[in-house]
Amino acid sequence: MKTPIQELIDSVGCMAQGLDADELYDYFMKEAERMLEKEKEMIMRTYQDGLDNGFINGNWNLISYYNETFNTKEK
């Protein structure tokens, strides 16, 4: 299984040939947004697996965990 960043590198690397700078930027941004959502899903699945298997003793729900841990927007 590849990480979202590995998928992004592969995807952009394949598309880089034949695109001008603006097209490449647009493609990259679209793919990066898609990978960000996939990364969020993977993090939440991993957290849930940790809870289910007793590795994490957490009291947050998955969305709260993600937002508290990975929300990088300034508050």
C-alpha cells in the first residue's frame, strides 16, 4: 500500500510530461486535495484500529481526534 504522498508523486510524475506550468499546477493542486482527503481517512482508520485493538486509550471520536491532532489552520 502506498501512502497518499507516494501516490501524489507517482501521479504528478506521470502527468508532468506534456503539460505547461499552469496545467501542471492545476493538476497538482487537484491531486493534492484528493490525497489530503485520503490521508485523513487513513489516519482515522489507523486511530480506530488502535482503539479496537487496545493500543490507544482515547476518549475522542475520530473526527475530534483528527481535528485536534492535524488541524493546521490558525485558530
